Amino acid sequence: MNVRRGRLRVYLGAAPGVGKTYMMLSEGHRRLTRGTDVVVGLVETYDRPRTAELLEGLEIVPRRSMDHRGCTFTELDVDAVIARRPKVALIDELAHTNVPGSRNTKRWQDVEEILDAGIDVISTVNIQHLESLNDVVEEITGVVQRETMPDEVVRRADQVELVDMAPEALRRRMAHGNVYAPEKVDAALSNYFRVGNLTALRELALLWVAGKVDEQLDRYRAEHGISGTWEARERVVVALTGGPEGDTLVRRAARVAARSKGADLLAVHVTRADALAGVDPASMVRQRTLVEDLGGTYHQVVGDDIPRALLDFARGVNATQLVLGASRRGRFAQILSRGVGVTTIAQSGSIDVHMVTHEEMKKGRDRAPSRAALTRPRRVTGWVLAMLGLPVLALGLRLLRDGVNLPSDILLFLLTVIVVALVGGMWPAVTAAVFGFLLLNYFFTEPLAGFTIADPENLFALSVYVLVAVMVSAVVDLAARRTREAARARADAEILSTLAGHVLRGEHVLASLLARLRETFGLSSVTLLERTGEPVPEDQADPEAWRIVAAAGVDVPCTSPGAADTDVVIDERLVLAVRGRLLEASDRRVLEAFAAEAAVALRQDRLEEEAEQARPLAEADRMRTALLAAVSHDLRTPLASARAAVEGLRATDVDWSPEDRAELLATADESLVKLDRLVANLLDMSRLQAGVLGVALEATALEEIVPRAIDDLGEPSRRIEGDVSAGLPEIVADQVLLERILVNLMSNAVRYSPEDMKVLVTASGHGDHVEIRVVDRGTGIPPEAYDRIFMPFQRLGDRDNHTGVGLGLALSRGLAEAMGGTLLPEETPGGGLTMVLTLPVFPGPRAPLAEEGS
């Protein structure tokens, strides 16, 4: 008899702790309440209380015990589950690797056997365990995943359910101890469970499940013979020209999108590559705000072929519908050209195109703003020359009719037309050419005083005159237009060059950048705004939804994008808002460049702030790393010596002489003293780095502290010679820390001084401070190495850990600075090194010295 294969249901998660096992057990309880026979094949609770609670009330199949290398492990007992033959088995961690010696290498192979036995299985897996994403996860997290499984196993599952959780929520769960033990939380949060890692893993999980859903949809359509295209999600694109009909189009497109649940609304404006198209900036700003208020997004693309640019954008965003306004051109213009709407419909393919009628279509196209190459005064002068100069010329030539023939008349008229073209541009010159033609015909060609020409040669001459005049006028106007464009391009280039220099020189101060932008365009204020919360359609004019990051100008800064004359969206959180005047399209391109640089400057400032905040942590981490590397021998040596001495004393099979016993006790004592000093130094250095070292400053007499420090040295104190006068003023110091500094300095000097030379300790007053000098006669160090000797865990010229961790001088300088003093090295005359400790003098009167024995 053929057994029906069981059904597999998999809970897929982005990371550990999102609740996969909890969901699996909850599903088990739900089915159990419906009367389904459910057992727990294997569940790992990891000591999570809420997960463990869900095991209560569920039958648990005992695990199989296995020995491996002297240790006992438990694994899923496949045979026991199959023998029990439940309806549903709950089996955790599908990608788990079984203990060597198991029947199957992987747990998913065990699950395959159970499925083949006709038992339904509910299991769990994390996205990082899928084989296809193993390298991607390693690159994101830096952690190599040893346990992986083929994607196909999960793809074949009858049901895959994503268990999703926001990174911040998962980190809160961890911080509350709901995922890992408390001692592991800090390490996990700072490594694998960083917000960036969790976000990337979450995206991988969502994309993988989306691909799984697409496969299921394709399989369903194939099984049911569905060949047509299914538009699973509507995307409506509305084309805006900046004309007054734009508001109507946006609202109509929003209604079209609203008919489909979850549809996207996108508005697009196509600008010409030369940016010369006449568009009202105020209308575009208003329409853009309307689009965003209705929950849509605004986009701008560049292209000379408007239908192609529209369709390329629509196909690029996978749009299903395109909304266009009916043409505002007149009938004659529509006869000459098909227009954007007709051409777009012809090329749209599978995209539905809606042609929306509106009131503006009856009024014709608005005349585009003047793009004349010349200024208004020059154009007026050109018209005056054309209307008055040619009649005056005709009158003068008429008076000289006997001395000037027709070719000369034509040349003089042509010269006048060229002057008009140079002064007033193309249209005054063309008008002058036609007017001149009429004057020449009426006054200078036979028959006179009429608009007829008897001689064909005269007709040809006049026609050539008009043609030359028009051509010269066109060339002059084109040259003037190109000159204007070149000047504008040169100005933009100079602005961008200045901006590039701003970047290269590292001038990333936001205030400076925004001030430069305001000066460039003559604006009253420039403001960089940042959202304070999540984006919502209604927040464009809400001051509470924005905060001012930086601003420049004499006007009150904008508190929201809706209060600006022009705004540039940098990303979903940053907007550059300007006041003062509406900017042209070409100006906007430069404005966007400034906006991008402002965003870079802001990010760099914040990265520098974060780096500054992280620097103490990095320094502390470097110190901990150096500590582990440096103290291994220094801690082990005194511990080993003390332990060996104590074990020798405790030995019952050895009869120690009194001298030997005393030597062993001395060895143990000396080792423990070294260990105590090393640990004290390490603790003090750690407190210094953390900024929590307590300092109790008080009036201190050196003649009391120096002898105590010499006594603390123990046996090496015989090599110390002190010379501290009792008449020195009191200093401001912490007596315990000062004694620690002197002990470190003297022990260091003894270590590097010759055996037959003593270390000298002197003190002297110098106005408002006292200098304490510890002088050795060793080999000394070069001046360029003075700073290196104060670095923790380093010793000049040493390569091992046999002479100490190199901590004494670093700690001594830190303690001196904590007391308001300094510690500097000097060369000892005649050879050696002198450490100069400088501390401030106590400002009050000197207290009398205590009597001996009082």
C-alpha cells in the first residue's frame, strides 16, 4: 500500500530569537485543541522560559543518546517518531548537523524519512542556514555558517511562513534576556546582532520568501493553464507638464490608484535635455506637494523624446497604467504633429494609457515664456530701427534717385537689415527684410508707385535680398542665443567648480556650505530639514514633523518643506528648503548638487561625532587587547613562583632546613608583592582609561611621602638615595597616588641603573610648583623616543614580557595629570634618564609638621 507523503511546514526567520520555535509550538497547541495527534520530536528551548512553558501539555518523544569522543549527546530519534506514528511531529532546527555516527548527516534528512512515512512535520530554519545565501551572510555578518542545507528542501515545503521581527524589537528582546543568557547579551548585541546585520538578514528573508511566493503563483498558473499576465500590483504613473491641468491629472490618477488596494502612485515630469522648456516652477512645486499629500512620489527625468522618456520610466517602475492629459494644442498643430498623447498610446504596449480631458484643453497651449536671446531694450531698439530707419533710408534714396541704381539700393537696404539683426535680433530683422522688400518694390522698381515688378531680374534680386536678410537674421539670433547659453553654462560650471573646491578643501561645515548656496542664488534663507519620525503623506507642511539641521540667511528658516519656495528631496529623511525666489530648471540642477553635498557634509559630521564617541571605546578595547597579550607572562611568573614556594613548604616528604624554609617564604612574599603591584597598576590604568579614578587632592608634604615610597620598594630601596629638604612648600596631591607614582619611577630607575650606581631622588621649589626628580645612570634613551616610553604595554627596545608589562610610566603620567601635574623625561648629565614630576604648590599656609610619636 502506498503511503501518502507527509506535508512539511517551515517557519523561516531572519535571525535567532525572532520566535520561530515559539510559533511552531503555538501551532502544535492549536492543532492539539482541534483533536490532531501532535508530538514533539525535538525542540531546543535554550533555557528560554516562555518557550519551555509551551512544551507543557505536548507529548515529547524521547531523544536518542549517542557517545562521541567521551561525551554524550542527544539527537532526534527518527525510528521512535515513525513508530509512534503521530499526525504531526514538531522538529526544531531543520539545518542541524547530527553527531558523527548518526544514520543521517543532517536533520533535514531525518525529516525526509519521517515525511516519507506519511507524518506531517512542522520545523524551523534561519535564513543564514540556506546554502545559496551562505556567502552573502558571511560577508554581511563576518560569521561563517557551518550548518547549511540546500534551498530546495525549503522550496519543496508545502508551506513556508516568515516569522518577522524588526531589528530594534529583537535587540530589545535580547537586552531583556529573552534570547541569550545575560552574560552573552553584550557580546551578541555588539557583534552578530547589530542593527545593520539584522536589517540585511531581514531583507534577505523577505526577498527569499517573495521569490517562493512568485514560484507558487507561477506553478498555480501553469497547473490551471492561465497564460495571460496577472498584474499582482497596480502602479499608476501620471505625467505632469507643469501646466494648470496638472492638479486635475494628479487627482484623477490618485482615484485610479485608490481603486486597487496597495497600488502605487508615481508622478513624473520630463524636462528637455537643454533645460530650455518653459515650465512654471510654482506650478510644479504645487503639483509635487499635491502628489506627496495623496501618498504618491514625485520623479523627474530628462529626455528630448517625451513619449519615449515617459514609457521608459513607466516600464522601469513596472507601471500598469499611465495617465496623460488631453492635448492643449490647437487643431492646426495637431494636424502637423501627432502629439505626445497619440504617440504614447501607439508605443505603450501592455501599459494602459488614460487620456484625461480637462478645462485647459479648450484654451490652447499657453505661450511659453520668452526665450529671446537679447535683452528687452535691444529688441525695442531693433523694432524702432526697422519701422523708422527703412522709411528714412527710402526717402533719402528717393531724393538721390538719379545717382543710385537698384543694385545699390538693395545693398543699402540689406545693410540696414543686418544692423537691425545685430541690434534687435531675428524677428525685427525679418520684419525689416519684408518691409524693405515692399519699399524697394514700390519706390525703386518699374513700374514705380505700385506693387508690381515688370523686370524678372528685379524680382530675382529682391527675392535674393529677402532670403539673405532672413538668413543673416537667423544666424545673428542663433549666435546670440548660443552666447547666452554658453554664459549660463559657464556660470553653472563656475558654481560647480567652487562646490568641488569646497569638497576638496574639506570645508564640510554645513553652515558655510548653505551660506555659499544662499549667496550664489541670492536667496533669503536656505534650510536643511530632517524628518523627526516616519514619513507620512501629510507631513510636508507640518513643522512638528521636521527639525532644522542647519540654516543660513537673513530670513526666518523654513520649518517644513511646504513653507519653502523651492525644495529638493535628498532622501526620505532630508530635504533642502530655500526661500527668496522660484528657481529655473537649470538652477535646480545646481541646487540639487548643493543639496547632495549638504547631505554628504551632514553624514560626515555625524560620522566624525560617532567616531569621536567610539574613540574611547576603541582605545579601551585596544588596551584590553594589549593587556591580554602583555600580562600573560607577568601574571604567570609571580603566581608560579609563589605557588611553587607554598607547595614546597607544604610537602611532607621533604625536611626543609630553617634557612631553606625562610628562603621559600621570602620567595613567596616577593612574588606576591610583585603580583599585588602589577594588579594595582592594571586596575588604576583601567580606571584612568574609563575616567572613574577617584582623586582626593590635599596639602601634601614631600618629606613625608618620599620616605614612605622608598620603604614600599622593599629590597631595591637600598639603591635609592633621597635628598628632599624639609623646607619645601606643600603641594596639591593625592598622597596615595603620589606614593604610587614615586614607587613606579624609582623601581623603573633601579631596573635600568648599573648595580654599582644609586638612584637619586631630589625635590626643589620653583615659584608656584615643585619639581621631583628621579635620576638614574643607565644607558638613557634618545629624545625622539621620549613619547614612546609612556605608551601602555610597551617597553623601549624590549621584545618579550620578561621585564614587566611596560605599564609603570604610562600609569605614572596618567596619575600625575589627574592631579594637575606633569611627568616629563630629561637626559641625565653624564648619561642616563631623569624623570621630572611637576606638581602645583598648595596655595594656603604650610601646616606644621607632626612631632615624632605624637
